Amino acid sequence: MPQQSNLSLSVGLDDIQLDARSYIVEATGEERNDLVERFKIVSIDKLQANVTVGKVTNPKAISVAGDITAELIQQCIVTLKDVPETIQEHFELLLVAPELADEFDEDEVYADPEAPDYDSFDADVIPVGEIIAQTLSVMMNPYPRVPGAEIQPVSGQAVSVNEEVGKKPNPFDVLSKLRDKS
């Protein structure tokens, strides 16, 4: 039976075996409020994860995998109205020694869509709750919009970076006129 915990869950390396252990992690109201401030969003009504933590022999690593379920509200980037979002996603993370992470980086393993995400890790405790929080932040819609919300140019015309937006006087014109008079 999985152990129940909150986002403060950390697992010591000595407690991690080849047979992965399962955990049910549910954020408390205070933890959800802390994440709301941290992520600068409107609210998090639910954050739960079913997670397994276990050793992997090849490559020598620790696997943290599971499913995150969250219900949250962000602000629309156009109208600033509330945009509800439900997240139900699976995640996998390999925690590897820094040398192995460097080797993965050189081999561009991160570019392989089939390879799980990885991160270097060199500590005695796996911060499972923090991994869940960071995973949630990556899964959230980075540009939430209410249906139909579109950004309109202020002038009503399309503006290109190659076009002049408006004719502003050159501040050095005054100096050039003074030079001509002398």
C-alpha cells in the first residue's frame, strides 16, 4: 500500500531500493498557497501525485515517476480574467550523478523524445515534493487565454520590427545645428 504524504516528502538514499516504493502525495492548503505565491498564479485548488521512487541499474540512477493531478487558475495573458486549468499528466525523471548528466548533455540525450528527463543529483535525500512542484510548474500552460482572447495592436495596424513606429526627432539634430552655426 502506498504511503501518504504532503509536499514535504523527502526520501533518503538509504531507503531507496530496486523495488520502487509508491507514495501518494497531496499538497496541503498551506503548501498550495505557497505554490500560488511562488508561481504567481490565482489559485491551486488541488495538487495530488501518485509517485514511485526506485533505483535503476543501467544507467546507475534513481527513478522518480508518477502521475500528477492538479486543478488551478491562472490569469489570461490578454484580459487578466481567470482561466481554469486541469492537469493530468504522467512524468518520469532520472536523477543521475553529475558526471553522467554531463555525459548525457554531451551526447544530447535530452534531444531524444523517447528518453526520460534527467537531472544531476548529488545529495543524501531525494526531495520528492519539490520535484512534484517543479514538474507542475513545467506542465502549466505558459500563456493561458480565455476563449477568443486575442492581442490587438494599439494603433489597430500591424507593426513590424522593420518599420518605424513613429517619427521621433533625433536628439542629436540640435547638436548638429549648433555645429553648423559655429
